[in-house]
Amino acid sequence: MAKLAFLGLGVMGYPMAGHLQAAGHDVCVYNRTAAKAEKWVSQHGGRMAPTPREAANGAEFVMACVGNDDDLRGVCMGDDGAFAGMAKGATFVDHTTVSAKVTAELYEAARAAGLNFVDAPISGGQAGAENGQLSIMCGGDQAAYDAAEPVMNTYAKLCRRIGDSGAGQMTKMCNQIAIAGLVQGLSEALHFAEKAGLDGRAVVEVISQGAAGSWQMSNRFETMIDDQFEHGFAVDWMRKDLGICLSTADENGASLPVTALVDQFYKDVQKMGGGRWDTSSLFKRLRKMG
């Protein structure tokens, strides 16, 4: 069992840190809003700290799951950042979805400080975090990954090193690119079924068993039909992620026409007041259009 720190107790980080504590690790948590950390400690035990540096002090592994590039820099760098509190040889594991640019920056900063850094973005949504069934795609040095993998397996269904530093974030971009097209395709299929006067549930029951089947179809079609969009990953976060994908594509020359189009459709959803709706709300956009 290891001495750990977990930085960021959002909808994903809160249960992930809980799994670590339940597995017998010694966990110290930090959250920007201290009340959330207090609640976590009252529910799971463990400890809390007022700064990332104090949370990371003496920890063998420091896990982070925060919001964006700036949030990640904030918990890593500076006098109160985790890097300042970590002992040489300790490993920082970043579960945030961020740009490859900030990953490269922090990997080099960690190396300069004698630390290990693994980029390890996650997929599986809130339910995956709560049930310990996340898919974790990792980049970083092999030895650092090998050391961190047993800890990550506490809340993982699958954990794999894809390549060197940044490979995890690039793989998460592939994940979000694939999801964008899938959700739009499912939304259009359900919209077409409604316009054709078909029973959407019956349609999905049949087509989900063939080549059209997907996780999105199996897990989201009923709530989409019922006009319920309070499940899973929010549109605001998806637009953040797609922005990273499109910016990176500009740099590496990849062509992402469908992703760019769906990003604009999510912008329409935000204008409808749906920034906190889940990503399946692309269907609500089509319903509004008639």
C-alpha cells in the first residue's frame, strides 16, 4: 500500500480517490473548494491538505484530475504546487484531459525536478469512475508507467501505456473525435425515426444488434428519446476537448471535417442554454430544428 495524494475532487476524481482509500492506500486529498475535500474525508477517511504542495508532501504517487491546462499548471507549479512538495523519484499521474503542449511542458519540468510524470487521461464517464471501470490511456517513461499501473488499476477496467510522454493525451483526442461522430450519427438516426413515425425504441432494439451498435446507442438512446440530458459528460467540457483536438490537428496536418462540424453543433447547444447538458443533447438540437 502506498502513500498517495489526489488533487481534484470533481465528478471523476471524487470516486477515484475513494477507490484508492478503500483499497488500503494512505490518501491525502486536495480540492480548490475545501468543503468538497472535507466531505470526502468524512465519507472515506484519509486526510486533506490546504495546498497541492502539502498534499503531495511525502507521497509516492500524486494523482490529479482537474479541469483544463491552466488548472493543471496551477496544481503542479509554483510555491504551493505539487512538484514543490514531491520527493525525488516520486511519480505524478495526470488524469486530466489537457493539451499535448502542457503535457510536454510539465513532463520536462518534472524531469528537471527529479520526478516522474505520466499522462493518463481517462474514459468511461462518471459511472466508470464510480464503479472503478475506467479506460486509462497513458504516455510516459516505461519505468514510471510500470510503477504507477498497479495504483491506477484500483479504478481501471483497462490501463495501457500507448507510448512516450504525450501519447496518452493524443489517444484521448482519438477517443473524443470518435465519440463526436458517433453521437451525431445516433442523434440523426433517432431524429429520422421520429420524422418517419417509427418507434425509436423498437428501431434501436433491432439496429443495435447489428453493425450500427455502439456504447452510445446502448447507454444513451432511451434518455435521448425521453428528453433527459443530465447524464454523463457535459457539452462545455466536450467543446474544450474538441478544441484541443482541432488545434492539434492544425499542427499535425490531420483532417477532421466531421469533428469540426460537430463542434459547431455543440456550440449551438450551448446557445440553447445546454452547456451543462450531456453530450447526447445533440439530439435535442435536431428536435428544436424541427
